Amino acid sequence: MVEAGAHLGSVLFTGKSRNGSYVGTAYIFNSHCGQIPYQVRGPILDRHERVVLKGQAPRVDSDCNIVGYVSDILEFSLFKSAKTTPNVLRSYVTPAPLNKAANLKVVNKGANDILTIREYPTEDSRVIDIIPPDGTGIVYMRETHGPWVFVRYERADGWVNRVFVEPIVSPGRRLR
């Protein structure tokens, strides 16, 4: 970040806490254009020890004009950790296979946790989006790799661990 124009004391985020989330402004740095703001928001997690913010970071040209945006995720943790431990609510039982284009919902996540969508089917892969613990509208894209399934959520396509999603079952018709 120093090469991009940040220095000791540079502000990365400023915002306010509202109803269990943060809303505010994050900053990217450009050695020619300086500090560039963009709006972010995200949940306060793990008993106020972690915050995950999402926003559309601007991309600028050599004249500092905004030429596009890219989805950006910022994670701030109170404790330094290479991995966050998922807040699993119940023991895992091998799930049934998914039908093609199944609609899924998030399961096995606590109220203050998130489900990460990853670029590749590994725990160490880059996070490309997040799904809230009550997330629905997740579509299975018919690809599986070990415990990972490829899904679409809003505008993001990526991998989630199958432990944390299950099909939404429609209620059956009542007989009279």
C-alpha cells in the first residue's frame, strides 16, 4: 500500500455502526491520484471482533478519471488470524445430491456469521463475495468439487462449502 500512496496513519475506513452493521467510506490508494473514496457496508460479526465490508471500488485512468468499478471486500479482525473459524451450529451429515439449478439457502451459520463465496474450491482461495447467515436466492450451477459447490448469488459466481447450503424445499400440496 505504501507504493500506492498510503503512509503510516492513512485512513482505510471511516463509518458508523447501525443495527449490527457498519456503513461508511473506504479508501483505495493510487500513487498519482492519492486517496480515492468509495462506499461500503457490512455486518459486525463474532461478538464485535470482525467486520466484513463490501463495496464497488473505483478504477481510475492515468488522469485520475473513474473508468469503472470492481467488487471489493474488506475484512477487519480484532485478532490476527490466518483463517476464521466458521460458527457451525450443528454436526454435519453428508447431504443428498443437489438437483441441477436447485435453489439453496444458508444453513449451519450463526446469526453473526457469513458464508464466503470463493474464487476456487479451496479454503485459501480469494473471497469474491459474501452471503448473510439468512441468505436465500443461491442457485446451484451444476458443478461440484469435493465438498465445494459452484453457485450464483446476486451478481457473483463462485464456490461455497456444501456444509453451509441446502436446497429450499417447497411445501407440498395439501390433500382434501
